[in-house]
Amino acid sequence: MMTSCRNIDLGTSVLDLISCGCGRRQFPKTVCKIGMTRSYGGGGNLLFIRRDVGRSCKAVPTKPPEISLVNGIGEAAKTVSFDLRQESSSKQPISLVNLFGVVADDLQTLNDNLLSIVGAENPVLISAAEQIFGAGGKRMRPGLVFLVSRATAELAGLKELTMEHRRLGEIIEMIHTASLIHDDVLDESDMRRGKETVHELFGTRVAVLAGDFMFAQASWYLANLENLEVIKLISQVIKDFASGEIKQASSLFDCDVTLEDYLLKSYYKTASLVAASTKGAAIFSRVDTDVTEQMYEFGKNLGLSFQVVDDILDFTQSSEQLGKPAGSDLAKGNLTAPVIFALEKEPRLREIIESEFCEEGSLEEGIELVREGGGIRRAQELAREKADDALKNLQCLPQSGFRLALEEMVMFNLERID
């Protein structure tokens, strides 16, 4: 039987993700009807589940001989031994499409609702919203909301997502979008995801007002959820955005900025929203406080890992791959993890940065010094450290296709720098 394998961390052990070999047979339900699990030795079995019609099956640990519940559907198990040490010669990268397959319907509903939520009062605002919502965004933040919502709903015995879960996903995407619009204005960025930014197309005035409107609209929908804990949680995120921008603006070209300063700024600008998203989803599932706190820590660690990886890619990818000029953060004096690490070993890099790249070719020299000074390697280690912490935070969740997808999200991020 042909297998497709890659290593992922499933909580307490590293297993291989494999295809059950059922190909593309059509089944009316989401559970793959192969009528068996496979033993992976000593610790239990793997139940193969089908995320969606036409996609390969995924392996999830189970405890024999109990009935396993995946997406609320029970399947009895038969055991067949299988040696996972026999890996295939080719490893397939994690696909976001497959990763979010278990919440594809939730994301489609969100996409259908986003423009109507913005409102139709102003045609220019609608045009601006269409530009940013349609600019190739992956909807990762609402995707995380839905994955955590469904993973924690299983703990609470909920059969379906609540209106609050769905509205939270929409609110999170609106807040994220508003922050992108304002970020592009502050950073004077002309391109976002390979397309012209809102302020480049419609002017700074419209861009600022569009971002303000989306923040206000998101806040209105948030208040209507009538959950004080979540309202406080998300309101803090909006405050953190401003704190992060102020912190960044006040430390441009400052070679004495510390790693702790960088992580705090990254938390404010990136991880705070992700952490609030995942904790808010757990709160609406009405699970225990210890689980909601683990989901908050998961979001924080995942958000920080994502930010570190993004900052690495600024030095390792081309402008075409990034959808913006390579090395743009360094050029603007925004010193990220690779630079902070490299400064410890490259005195010349400090000279170039403090001169604000006034000499021709100095930016290119600075980028090369970051690479030669081990900045990228050490930043990769930092990203992996935060990813490991995120995986540990997921151990409080029951094994399911939703937890597996959350673990795959962590690994997907690391694959970007492999």
C-alpha cells in the first residue's frame, strides 16, 4: 500500500501523517469507511478520517477498543499492525486548503458575510473593503477561531458552532483588516499581497477612515455579543495595536533594542489578536478556565512564531515572493529578530544601520551581514521554540481532526523556513 508521510507533533509523541490508501472514493460522510485503524505500536492506534470528499485521509491517535468520535460521528475500530518507520521517499508540504478543509463551510459563510457586515452606506468604503478582502488573504485568523471553536466544542458536548463563534470569526477578520490598512499607511507601503494598497488606490484620507470604520463596526458587533469577558479581551487587542505601532516608531534604527523589546512589540502587533481569537473561541464553547487559558497561550505562541518566520522571510525571499520589497523592514529601521541576533556578532552592521543606509549599496551590505552573522539561523531557532510551546498548549484538547489541523497550522508555519 502506498503511503504519504511527514512528521508532525501530536501532543506527547511525534507521529507520521499518512494516507490510508483509499484514494478518491466517494463517501457520503466525513469519516473514511475503511473499517479499521492501524496500530502505531505500544501507545494506541491511528484512526483514518476523511476531511472532505476528494481529499486524502488523515491519521488521528485513538485509544482501542473504544469508539472514536470524529466530528461527532462514531466509528468502531478494528486493529491492523502497521510500521510507521517506513516513510515514503517524498514528503508533501502542508496545504492551507487541506488544513482548513474541516472548517471550509465555516470560512465560506464568513466570506459571504464580510462585505455585507461592512455596510453599504458609502460606495468608496465598499470599494476599499473589496480591495483588501479580495487581496489574497488566507483568512488564517478566522480559520483558527473556527478550528478552536470546534475542538473545544467537543469538550463541552456542543454539536454545532454557536452564533457567537461565527460572529467572533467575522469580528476578528475585520479587526485584522483594519489594522492592515492602517499599517500600510504608517509604513508607506505601496503593495500588499502583490496588489496596490488601499491608500495607494484611494488616498491616505480614505484609507485612514476605512480602517477607523472597520474598527468601529467590529466594536459594535462585539458589544452585541454581550459577553463582558470577550469584550474586554478584544478591546485590549485594539489598544495593543496602537501600543505596538508606538513602540515600533520610537525605536527605529535603534541598535540597542533587545530581544525582549522585539517580542513585546510582536505580541502587541501580531500575537495579541491571535491569542484573543483562540481564547475567545474557547470562552464561547463554555469550557473550563484552564482550557481557555491554554488556548490563549497557544494563540500567543503561534502568533509570535508566525511573526518571527515573517521577519526571517524578509531576508530570504524575493520581492515577488513577499509581495513587497525584500528587506523593507530593515530599510525602514524596523529591527527584527534576525537583525538583533546578527548585531551581537557584526559591529559593521551597527554602523550601517545607525547611518540609516545613507551610502549606496549599504542596505544590500546590511542584509548580507545579517545572513553571515547567524541572525537567520538563530531566528529560526526562536520560531521553533515558540512553535514547540504552542504544540504543548494543545495537549489539553481531545484528539480530533480539529486538533490535528491546529497542530498542522504550527507545522505549516515552520515549513515556510525549511
